[in-house]
Amino acid sequence: MSEALRIGIAGLGTVGSAVVRLFVEKAEMLIRQCRCPLQIVAVSARHRRRERNINLDSFIWYDNPEELAASADINVFIELIGGESGSAYRAVKLALEAGRHVVTANKALLAHHGVELAQLAESKGLLLNFEAAVAGGIPVIKILRESLSGSKTSRVYGILNGTCNYILTQMEEKELSFQECLKNAQDLGYAEADPSFDIEGNDTAHKLALLTSLAFGTVISLDNIYVEGIRNISLVDIRTADELGCRIKLLGVAVKTNTGIEQRVHPIMVPTSSAIAQVKGVTNAVAIETDLLGELFLSGAGAGGNATASAVIADIADIAKSHPGFQHGPVFGIPANTLKPYTKSKTRAHTGGYFIRLSVQDRIGTFSSLTKRMAENDISLESIVQRPAAETQTMHESKTVVLITHQTTEATLRKALTAITQDGNLIDKAQMIRIERYC
Amino acid sequence: MSEALRIGIAGLGTVGSAVVRLFVEKAEMLIRQCRCPLQIVAVSARHRRRERNINLDSFIWYDNPEELAASADINVFIELIGGESGSAYRAVKLALEAGRHVVTANKALLAHHGVELAQLAESKGLLLNFEAAVAGGIPVIKILRESLSGSKTSRVYGILNGTCNYILTQMEEKELSFQECLKNAQDLGYAEADPSFDIEGNDTAHKLALLTSLAFGTVISLDNIYVEGIRNISLVDIRTADELGCRIKLLGVAVKTNTGIEQRVHPIMVPTSSAIAQVKGVTNAVAIETDLLGELFLSGAGAGGNATASAVIADIADIAKSHPGFQHGPVFGIPANTLKPYTKSKTRAHTGGYFIRLSVQDRIGTFSSLTKRMAENDISLESIVQRPAAETQTMHESKTVVLITHQTTEATLRKALTAITQDGNLIDKAQMIRIERYC
């Protein structure tokens, strides 16, 4: 921006503290890269005296982030408060209205109010950068916004939640149950005390909503996303997937279909030899399929103070390298008022193979009854395998049957499963995991 | 740049023709993204009448690329001629001197003259973009330049040559010899009639030289790179690697050591479960290790008209989104006149495990003589395996011995191999492949 950057940071949790600490450590390098003085001048957080291992003495303190946002002390506002509305929303809006560039790591805020805030930023000629909001240290926002200018995206998918990927990796490698792995994740600080937001797929959905808008030039629509979490993935599923040469991953997928854009978050069986299957632990990954490039694949640190702070600092550096009065690149790649509304692809139109795990009564005729229902619905089976009863089942009269279907539609499959359920053979809810081969 | 972009393209081979074709196809999308009119106005190539399946009628024709470069018809010059000096060098220099922004895909040119040209561009406030020069469609230049502002890179490595990776993948998957796979690559147009530049590692070295400069803020020094190609990788090596849970890849590696920066290009055995081992065929990949992010991994299309053209178009779009009179971001991340000279890391200081394949006389005492030489040099062995004589060996008195060493230095290992050679047991040159576990 050529004039000095005077930065205000609201929110001093893990990420905010890391940004402050790194800024001091890396100041010289940043100035060399940006060729412009830049410094943090003011901060705001809920509790002033909390121990953060950083020295805040040289910064102006604000109790109220909204006051900081609009203050003349700063010309760049960093929002690290979190939350889709409330203080974060009001502060970002105030900052933009007051003519401050904004950097945020807040995916919930943007998934709900991204278009409105982008329009406001663009109308004022300001930058609204949010690299840290999706996949932490992987620069996927910049790549979608700037590196694929000539390309048309057909699909974007990824492992966008480190907590879920950590749990699934642990289940596979340690042969532990979902509950045990969740507990480990909580002990290590990878999962919240209330883990629902992560493990039920909502965090992934927020990030997918932003990637979809960038990839397809469409408005953000969280409601269009089908969401299913990993809570009911069992060790039997993980083991059977392994026998089939697959791993189970929680993916967010957005794909252009004949009927619109399909967005979904759910567990997917991917071939073990695929790049995305190699992504382990809290690591994130994003794959972007375009007409010109085929698949571009990225993996890296998805969360944690340093990785997220690194993305925030890169966003700040981009502002520093920009120019006063300059008409900035649009927040979502194309001007926010030209982001297109889109048709949600027909529900249950997804086609592909399916992994079906059924706990059934161990009696004569069960196999034949199952296969008859599949045949009636024109579902062809790649394999049908009987497995020892799941570890949680002690009744010796039950058994586990795993069906792998060839390509079919979800609507057809659900019809068959309803019929099987009505036949009274199942002693537990059917497990259904989609198998995808494009990975 | 707010004023219309008037683009001149020199070189209409595969990439140049693809840029022209895509520009016409994607014009509307580009204008929407850049919010600035942009068009190709002039072209230059060696033969005007060559069949390219593109219509050149609306462009001004130049027989001489240097005349095009300096012409007032254009304000952006795209260099797709190739070659480290001659016409490409003179044209780029003339374009910058005349105040034109430059986009080039020419790694040889930049590996030899990058610092000089960057200084010229920066002194004139011009952009010199070269995303297409390294790893085609993978936006690694932009990421190193813009996304890792706060980070310190400790290592960058990658599969940077699609021809070599195609050959190695084919050898592994089809169990064919190096020569047969090279022939296939030539038939498919993946390898040149004279393939030396690719298979001897020079192309990889050029690209590594540019990545090193961006990653470490150092001057470009091609001479500091140790280069070894894939010509002497045999099917026995590939098979033995597989038995050891490894694949052989030609990697370019630049790493910061205690004594300086080490840069090398040679075949490396990497664990089959690593992300880089999954990169098959002509695909490229780059991994960047930094203090803040750990490993950031990228893979995608490394060559081909569309992928390279896509990178060229993204570079053009970056110019379009920039601003007249604006002090642009430095070509290599920091101002070219502040790029630091660096010490080449001590030769043969690389430490790690080694795969050694020896063709030896089948006589009593050979094993004991080999292991004695290793022990004398304090090299501890992870395994020693006798294999059937290599397919090319018909003498039944020879056998193949594979040694896997624990971590040792290259100097020590070479000393042991010299002693083994002098003992007169070898009937062929020893094969040595470095094993690296960080992947």
C-alpha cells in the first residue's frame, strides 16, 4: 500500500497470539519482501490479562473489537474472533465501512455473509483476504482466485477437517473404535470438548461453501450442501475398506453436473493408492479438477496456530504489496455482484459404487432375500461378503454382510435399502458409504 | 494495469499456439476476472505458414521476435521461443528496456540470466512472470513468492521432469527396460528425439535452480547443482526398490544445511507410502518444507500445451490486475539486488541410507570381503541380499548383491566402494541410489 501498514488484531487465541509472536520474529523478513513498513499497533481480546506468552505492552488495547475495527489508529483489521455473526460480523463490517482492509480466518462468517462483505469491500476498493479460513496453510484461496484464471473447474474436493481425518487415521492405524479415537483427539487438543461441529461435517461444509464459490463463480449457499459426518463409521467399515483396497475419508465435494452444482460432505471410500488416501492425521488436502490442468492436488497443514498464522501473514503481505487507490482483485475471483446464483444439482442424483454393511439375522434365506431386492432395483453387485459379527454384537445369531455395488444412483439404492429394511432381516440400521474412483 | 493489455507473443510452438487458442476461447472469462480489456495484437514465429490450427489473421505479424519485443504495438511481451540465450534472451531484454511487462516459460533463460533480467524489470517497475517455467500447471512460483511470506524454507524438492517420471513409472508398472520405456515415451511425444537434456537431469536442474532462489532468497547458481540422470537405472533396481517398500524417482532437492545450501538432482528411493511416490507418469510434484507449515505438497500437470498455457494466462491475468505506476512485487520474492550469494554445501556431505547394487564374481569369500570393507569404513548394513543375476548377465559365475546401508555420508560410502572395486570382485560398475526418508 506504500503507506505504512498499521495493523489491528481482534482475537488473541491460539491463532491471534501466533500472529503477534511471528510478526515480531519475522518483521525484518516481511519488510524486505513487502518493501513497506508494517507493524501491529493495536489489539483487542476478551481478557486483557490472560497468559499468552507474548508481550502486548507496545500495542494500544481495545476492550471492544468493534471500536478497534473503526479506529483511526489502524488501516488493516485482522479478525480472529470467530463465529458466524455477533461481534466478528459487526467488527468486519465496521472496518470495511471505515475504509480498512480486512484479513479474516473466519469460515463461518464468510460462509454466511461472504457475498455481502465482499460487495462492501469491492465497493470501497478494499481487500478482504481469507486464506486462513480454508485448509489453514494450504494456499488454496489464492490458487483458485489467481492461478486458474484461464481454466474452468469441473470438481473441487478435499479433506478439510483435521479432527475428522485424525480420528479416521487413528481408527485405521491403531485399530481403535471411533469413541476411543475421539477421546485421544480431545486429549491432544485436536478436538473440542463438544466435537459435534467437526465430526458432524459442519466445519467441512463451511469451507466447502467458500471453495465452491471461488471454483464456480457462484454465490455462497451453505443450505445447498448435503452433510453427513463420521460418527457412525465403525472399525468394521475401516477394516472392510482396507480389504477392498480403500480408505474411508471425510471429503467435501463440489462438482458441476448436468443439472447444476452438487455439494456434499460425507465419508467416502477412496482407493488406497490415490493421493488423497495418503493424507494422514490432521493434515488437510484439496484437489481441483479443471479443463486445462486435469487434477491439481495440494496437501499440507490444515490447522494449528503457526499454519493458520502463516496464512494470515501472507494475506497481510498481499495488502502491503498492493497500492493505494488501486482497484483490487475481487474477493471471490470475480466481482461479488456478478457471482451467479446456481441450481442445486438434483438430490440423490449422485451415481457411483456403494459399500453397504448390514447386520442381519443369521437364518436361511437372508442372502437370497438381500440379493433379490438388489436385483429388483437393477443394482448389480461387485461382491457380497459375509463377515464375522461386529465386535459389538454378541448374539451369535447375527452376522455382518457387506455388499459392494457397481455404479448406481443413490435414489435407487435407497429404494432397495428401504425394501430390505421392511423385509425385517436387519437388526441394525444399514451402513452406506459411497465409493468414489476419481481420486 | 487499467489501460488495455496489448499482448505480443513470440514463439508459436505447442505452448504458444495453445495460448492463442485459449485466449480466444476464454476472452470473456478473462475480462470478467481482470476487469480490464486484454487482447493479443501481434505474434512472431520462425515460419509464418506452418499449420497450427489457429487463425493468425487478426494479429500483426513479425518475422523478428526482437522487433516485436520493442514494438509500440504491445505493452506485454510473451516469450515462448526457448533457449538460454540468443533470440529469447535478446528479445526479453529489449522488451524490458522498452517498458513492456514480460511473461516467459523459459527455465533455461532464467536459470542463466534470471537475476540480471529481474534487476532490469524491477528497476523499470515491470513484472517478469514465469509461472510456466517450473512444473507447468502447478502454481509453485506464486506460492513461493507470495504465500509463504512469514515462513522460512528448510527444504524444497520435487519431481520436475515428466519425461523421466513417465519412464520410471512405465519401468515399474510394465516391467520394461529403460530403453524400451524411453522409446515408448518418444513414440508418445513425451521425450525428444535427443532425450539427453531430460534424462540426464539437466531440465530438472534448471527448474531446481529457480526454486532454490525463490525458496532461500539466494542468487541463481546452476553450477552449484550436482546432477545425475536416470540412464543407468535398471529393472533390477526398480524391482529391488519395490521389495524394500520403495519407488525410485528422479528428484531435484535443495536443502539448507549447516554448511550452506545443497542442491542435487539424482534418482532417489522414496517410501512407497509417501505422497511423492504416488506421483505417476508425466505428472510433476513439488514439496516445500517450512518452519511454520511443515510440508506443503503440490502435484499436477507438469507439461503439455494446455497446462503450460494455463500458467502463462494466469501470469498475464496478474499483469492485467496490476496497476500503472505501481511498484510491483519482486520477481524472485525479494528485490533481485538483495538476493544473497550462498555457500554451496560441502560436496558429498549428504547423509542417509544407500542402496548399493553390485555384480560380483560368484566365488567363496566375496560376501565376507564386501562386508569387511563396509565395516572398515564404519558403515552399518541394514540388509545384504543376494539376487539372481541381472537379466542382462548370462555368465552363471556372476551374481547380484544388494546392500542397504544405515545412515552414512556419501564420502565414506564412496571410499568403501573404491576399496571394493580395487579388491577386484566387481564385474560391473557399482550402482548407488540414495534412500531418503523425509518424503
